[in-house]
Amino acid sequence: MTRLYGGIEGGGTKFVCAVGTGPEDIRAEVRFPTTTPDETLGRAIAFFQEQHAVTPLASIGIGSFGPVDLRPGSPTWGYITTTPKPGWPFADVAGPIQRALDLPVAFDTDVNGAALGERRWGAAQGLDTFIYLTIGTGVGGGGMVEGRLMHGLVHPEMGHILIPHDREADPYPGRCPYHGDCFEGLAAGPALEGRWGARAETLPADHPAWALEAKYLADALVTFITTLSPQRIILGGGVMSQPQMFPLVREMTRARLNGYVQDAAITERIDEYIVPPALAGRAGVLGALALAEVVA
Ligand code: ADP
Ligand code: ZN
């Protein structure tokens, strides 16, 4: 009998819960806004209890917004930690799900989940070192090094690297509550809105916003390429749904590397090196199913 998995894409704006085995086999799915932890997790639990009663689930995977505690053995493992999102600092996410359903629970960052989903079914199949970045309400990054999801001390915070900021060319101070003009502070969707006074999705394709955005992304990617040596970089999130962004980011990244990293993946095939998620808007929830599969 096929084993079914449960997956939760826990975002700061919405939660998506699904039951199934992969992209071609989603048996049920619900989505609802992220309100209080009690209400939001309660809705997720109710959905899985209902599904579990019909066809037993083998495990549940959770890809969560963060920062999160992933340290094995930590008393707050499975918690969201220092988020600025009201009501959610130090909220236990994995615990209530695990107790209500009494199933193995995998818990990781949303971006590590999405990265695993892309490796299982999408744009990172066959790779062992790659990164997945989302450029949306925030900027987050995850991925694998030599076949293992990156965790380390806490987990990577690739959105908070520091990148060059020419304050004469771009006086916008940035909006990261911790660092001001870090990568996320300069380049997440809300920074575009703050800098240009209009929501990112309303800015025309020839607006100067996009060349500046691509420059910040290219600067960040050069840092990731030179530190992690990823075999591919997957860029998702609302801001990357602008079709002009991929060609700009690829060209600026190649120009900034200036021939230093000598591999045909970059010098000749950059179109296949910096790519959108193959699972598109479903990378998050499918990634959560991929996380579940690992602990089943
Ligand atoms: P989240 O990060 O909350 O999961 P998204 O990835 O959709 O969600 O990111 C939302 C951000 O992306 C907002 O700042 C929004 O303005 C921006 N955004 C959404 N759609 C587009 C678009 N088509 N073009 C540019 N920016 C967009
Ligand atoms: Zn920051």
C-alpha cells in the first residue's frame, strides 16, 4: 500500500497543508491565513486528523518560516524563535502537531524544505550541492552541501549577508529590523515598495528598480558562489516572478565574477545555472512532503 505523507508549508502570511506522495499525487490540500499560533496550528491539526482517519499517514513534514530551532535535543527544538511576527516569537510548531497526531515529524526551514523538494522532483535532481533562495516578503536561503541539508549552528540566514550599498546611488536605508541594509533589507519585496513608493508587482518592466534589484541579487550570488560553490542556484519568491529578472541577474552575476570561477556551468550555460524552481509556487508544500518522506 502506498504510504501517504502530510506536508505543511508554514509561511508568515499563509499556511498550506497537503496530503499525498508527490507532485502528481496530492490527495487533499488546504490553505489558510497565518493568524495566532493556536488557531493556525489548530486548523492544520484538524485537517490532518480528518485525513489520517481516512487513510493513515506515515509522517508529517513541516517547512516553517523562521528563525527556527533545529538543534537535535534542544528543549525548544521545533519552535520558531526570534521572529518579529507578533504572537509567534518562541511558538512551538512541531510539538503540537506531533502530540495531536502521534506521528514522526520532520521540521526544517521553509527554504530547506523547498530545496529538498526541488532535489526530489524539480530543478536540483541529481545535484548534491545547491542553494534555493526566495525573494519575497523576506529573503531566505537554504540548500544542500554534499547531499545534506545545511543546518550547522542554527541554520543559514542567507538573506542577512551584507552586500555593497552605494548610498549616493541608492539612498534607501534598507528595512531589516536587525541590520538595516543587509541583503533582505535592500532587496526583499517590501524594500522595493519602500524605495519606489509602489508595490513591486506594479512597477513596469523597464523601471530602474529592476536593474538595481538585479545588482543586489548578483552581489549576493557572487558571495554564495564563492563560499559554497553550488552546482546550481534556484531563485523563487514573488519578486522573481518578474520575467525580466532572470536575464538581468544572470548577466550581472557573470560580469561580477569576471571570469574568475572557471566552469562552463557559469561561463557557457548560466541559463541552466541560475534558474526558477521547477515546482514553481508548489515548491514549499511539496518540499514539506519531501521532508516527511525522510522521517517516515
Ligand atoms: P511570501 O514571501 O510572503 O511567502 P511572496 O514570495 O509572494 O510571499 O512574496 C511577497 C512579496 O513579493 C511582496 O513584497 C510582493 O510585493 C512581491 N511580489 C509578489 N508578486 C510579485 C510580482 N509579480 N512582481 C514583483 N514582486 C512581486
Ligand atoms: Zn538583516
